[in-house]
Amino acid sequence: MISRTTTTDVLICGAGAAGLTLAVDLARRGVDFRLIDKGEGPFQGSRGKGLQPRSQEVLEDLGVLDRIFATGGPYPPQRKHLADGTFEDGSMFEAPAPVPAEPYRTPLLSPQFLTERALRDRLGELGARPGFGIELTDFMQDAEGVTAHLKGPDGATTLRCRYLVGADGGRSFVRHELGVEFPGSTLGMRAVVADVKLSGLSEDAWHRWGEGAQQIALCPLRGTGLFQLQAPIPLEGDIDLTAQGLGEMVVARTGRTDIVVSEVIWASAYSMNARLAERYQVGRIILVGDAAHIHPPTGGQGLNTSLQDAYNLGWKLAAVLAGAPQSLLESYEAERRPVAAEVLGLSTRLLDDAKAGAAMRRGRDTHQLDIGYLGSPISLEGPDRGDGVTAGDRAPDAPCRGAGGRPVRLFDLFAGPHWTLLAYEADPSGPAPRTGLRVHRIGPQHEIIDEAGHVRGAYGLTPGDWILVRPDGYVAARVAGDDLGALEAYLDRVLGLPA
């Protein structure tokens, strides 16, 4: 069959959570891209089922959080079944109430296939869709771009793109062909995870039995009528992943014959690993998600870290394609690789605790709200004021009021693909208008009224301060009114945004 040649700006290889998040972000920015996946259709499993608070903020900005809330919901209580037939209920998660600066403070239970479906639906609204059954078979890069060879239902295709993004999972073809090392370790634990239909068990709790190698957990998956089965298994040997085989495992580990597994929707037996790619970018080829890092499931960090990789990369990729300096794109690895290293350490420590029999209790360290990019090469460092936000911090939310009286949140002002500049009781003069930058003035005689002082409190502001917020919701700069020249120079240097 004759090979055809087509062109695009970005080729995304892998239509899982990371690839879909990147595609949605690029689509809303008007970037020309293709999203492909060698699978014949969408992933149908619940491997990653927890969305941490920071990921919920990301998904709100992308326009999909409400539809995920509609099918998902809070985690049910954890029910530990005892040998004498009684049980104890408890919560795995601390459940602090929302506060103005942090509207989401508890994890959201949403099976991975429903999260990805919401992202695909959003992508469709933006006029794009994944191409399934299309495999990347080879690629070569040069100074101007990447030539990729694809194989799909319509035969062979040669695609010329300016950037290639490998979002193709832990066994990444892109990473392997690049020759990027993936050091780490196998953690000496193997487990089965499966989505099953069953009867005989209530859906009001995350059920757990046993200890050590004989434990088993069955968690109801909201919005599906399914349960996720999780259980450790021997390091060697085949595991029967049929309904009969998993049903026999349930009976053996729970001691109950009334719990009947009738169907297995998806199942996997896997060895737990902790690995981190030595590089995230080689020329015009970039790795995101599991292609760059793989985690044990403890703490629910893997899917969330992957999603936030893509959110960090999307706006930078779009800006460089539009003419911003290449150094902006290079900041992706500088910011995200240390985050993955820290998260891998956390996940591994939690796994060690679980092996030692510690209670499965999760707190703020898993919520990812405190992740930041202090010392980032694209932050404008200001004088240390001792309180409030600084460059690299997550930009807090805050409820305020518009000049017309309507309620408004800072997250409403941040939502979308633009940069945001907040002027707090500042002089009317300011930076010259720029494409892609929105300026909002806060104060009694301005468009945004900080009626309850939530903005001032969250940011530690004094009159005359300016806060520049990146498209991914992190503080890029904080300057006083007499230092606007540094802010102008920053916008020129980092973005190349025309005044």
C-alpha cells in the first residue's frame, strides 16, 4: 500500500489520561495536533481511580470536572472485616472542609475509564478525537521537526510534525527508541487489580479483609455498578483472572461464599515498580506520564502526576509553537522531573508502611496542593516578604465580588488558556496590554472587590502589589508597583509576548 505524508504541529502518542489532557489543552489553544493510540479502543479499566484535589482544580479549568463529579463521588468509608464476622468502619482520608483558597480538599473517586471518557467528550467538543488502532512504528528527528511512521487500518502513513510527545505508558516505545534510561527498582510486590461484577456485597463501603499476603479489598466504583478488586499475589506463577478464578480468591480470602463474582470487565496482574526517566526531553521529543515515571499505587499519585505533567507541558508547547523562546519548553523537565522524584519517594514510603501493617491513612501529603516550582528557571524571583505566595507557588483561589455585585472566584479569572495579572489596589498605570494576558484590578474602586479579604489573606498582599499567574495556575512573578519594569522585561524574555 502506498505511504502518504501528512503534517501537523504535535503528534501525541498515547490516548490515556496524560495524552488526553495534553490534547484538550492544545485543542483549546488552537494548536494543530494528532492524538493516536495503538489500542483498538479506549482503555476500559479503573487502574487509577482517585483524583487528588490539585487534579480536580486542573480538570475544572479544562471544563470536565462537573461531569466527573456527576458520575464519581467521595470515597466510601473503609470497612475492615474481622475474623469473627464483625467489622470496623473508618476513613482512609482526612476530610477537611473546603476553604476559600482551596475549594477541593478531599480525593474524588472516579474510575480511570470514566475520567478518560470525560476528557474524550471534552476533546470532541473542541473538534478533535483520538485515532485508535494507529501505531507509531519508527521516528527520526532533525533540527526542524520529527518524521514519524505510522501504521493503521488505512495502511502506512508518514507524518511530519514539529514535536512528538510520548504519552505511551510505562513500556513506552518512544522512550525506548530514544534510548532514554529508565532507572529504578522492582519493589518486591505483585498484585492483581480487576473490575468485576459481583453480588452479595453492599456498595456503601470499601471492604477489606485479611492481612499481609492474604488480604483482599473490594471497592465500589461509583457510577458503574462495578467493584474494583485489589489483592497481593505471589511474585511468581500464573493467576486465574477469570470470574471463576477471582471468585475463588474472594471466597478463600474473605471466608464468605455469598459474594459471587459473575463477570470480569478488566483485570491485570502486575509487579510494582518505581522508575524515573533520566530525561524528559530529547530535542523535539518529549515524555509525559507513565512514559516518564511509574509508581506503586499507594497514595493514588501516578494518574494525578501524569495528568499534571500534561497540564504543565500544554501551554509551554503552544507558546513555543507561537514564537516563544525554546527555553520555555525546556522548563518542563526542570519543573516536573523533581516533582515525580518526590512523588515516587512518597508512594514507595507508603508501600513500605503498608507492608509493615500500618493503617492505610492518607493526608495532605498526597493531595498535591503543596507541589510548586520554587526556583524554576521561568520564575521571576522577588524579595522574600516572609508571608503570602512567592514565584513558583500554586495560585490560591479566593471568592470575591465583581463591581456589579456578582460573585466571582479567582479561579474564574484564571480559567482558560491565558496568563492573568492581578493588580491589588495598584496605580492605574501598569504593563502595556499584550496578547494572551488578562489584567484584573482588585480594590474598592476597581472591577474586583475583595469584600471579605480572601485575596489579600491568601496572597499576603499589600497595596500596589502585582501578581502574575501562569496559564497552569502557578505564580510566575510577584512585584511591587515600583518594579513594573522587571515584570515587563520578564514577559518579553520568557514569552516573547508583543506589547
